[in-house]
Amino acid sequence: MQALRSLFIPKWSSDVRLDGKTAVVTGANVGIGKETAKDLAGRGVRVILACRDMAKGEQAARDIMREVRGAKVVARQLDLADTKSICHFAENIYNTEKALHYLVNNAGVAMCPYGTTADGYEMQFGVNHLGHFFLTFLLLDLLKHSAPSRVVNLSSAAHALGKIQFDDLSSEKGYHPVRAYAQSKLANILFTRELAKRTEVLGVMAYSVDPGIVNTEITRHLMRPIGELVKNFGFLVKSPAEGAYTSIYCIVTPENQMLTGGYYKDCAIAESSRAGQDDGTALKLWAVSCRLLGIRWR
């Protein structure tokens, strides 16, 4: 079974050190985010765990400091479903950090029942896309100041099922959890493409990542048939540490071997869906996102 598994889940490792660097990882109290933070801490990075639940965030920080000798990690409160919380988090970062080299937009909600953010947006679009879009906007000056720097946006293979419903971004005309999730994951890829075009000249690179099928808490809203499938093909499901490989790859790999704006899976460049390569839709989504958030981002 292990040999079969290795065909589907290739091993990857790197001994690159990143001493003196600083990273923010959203959703870092559990799953892929926690493993990403732990790996970066082991490379000498100061890691800010951006977590909605501070008790869980502080526990994750203690776990990492116990497991990684000399780890420099700190938990900070961030609720991506509330623009006020995002503003407070960014203000805190500017007040406490001299530099920010890596922003890993990892947090997310998946296929949950219908709900809205504090600002009235459908939860999956609001958290997975708009929340991270706004966070990146607010932290961009520090990323530019710290260049060369990188933004890593976690997407999903589910983006291939997605379409940006510009006439109903908040699913008010009809909500389907899978459709809303797929839309938000497609938005992550389109945001990455447009961001890369605007920030490459500033020394800020951007990559979108498909972590694969990973055994994490985010699957708690998966519907029963999919849950049974995952159970039956469990050997194809990655551990959270394996799910973090491609995020880490996009941070440690030399810039001249990477394509900014690119979509990565299994520690290699990959091809997103055709919709994920539509620069016209990416530009329109950028403009609509700025309008919804009330920001000007040229």
C-alpha cells in the first residue's frame, strides 16, 4: 500500500534555511496552516499565526515551540469574515514587525451551510477570496519594503468546477455549497494572476497552490457521499504535513525557477482550468473586489 501511495503522493524535502525572515500564515492553528508554520519555524523564520480563535492559536504556538527547537512563533487574532478584524490585524503587524517576507493566505471555509460575513458577503466568497484580498492589500507596503517577498494563495482542484457569478457573487439568488466553494477557489487563482502582474516590478512574487486532498478539519462540511469516497480511498489522502509541501516549495524555491502568477501542485508548476487563465475575468474580479471593499488598488 505504501508503494502505491508513493506513486500518487511524491515525497519532497528541502534543507533551505530562511533565518531572519518573517512570515504571516492565516489559519495556522490547525491542518495545512499549522504544518506550514511549523516547517517555516524550523527554517528559522519568525512566524505569525493569524487565527480566528486565539485560544487555539496560542495552543498551536505552544505546540510548535515544543516541537521545534528555538522556534519563533506568535499567535495574533484575525477573523477573515470581518473587515474590521482584518484592519486591526494589519495595524498590529505594522506596529510590531519591521519586515514581512512571506504572506501565506491559507485559511478557508469549505462547502459550509449558507452564511454571511460581518460585512454581508456569502461566507465562502467573503472569507476565501475577499478577506485574503483585503489582507494582502493592507500588508502590501510591508511586503514591498521587505522585497524580495512572496504571497502564496491556497486554492484547490475544485476551482475547475467554478465560475465567477458576477451577477450574484453572494449567492442571494440561490446557494449551492460546492458551487460557492468552487467560485471562491477560482477567485484565488485569478487574484494571484492579477496580483503578480502588478507586483512583480516591486519585488513581490505571487503563487497559487493546490494542496491536493488533505485530511484536515476543513473537510467537516463535506457531504456524506464524498466523505465515503475519501474513506474508501484513504491511501490517496495526504497528511497535513504533505498538504503543506507545495506551499513551502513556493517559498523556498529560488525565484528564477518559479513563475510568478503561476499555479502549483505537487511541488511543480501545473495548469489551472481555462477559467483560471482568463485575464479578462481576473481584471474584472479585481475591480469588483475593490469596489465591494471600498478600496483603491491601482
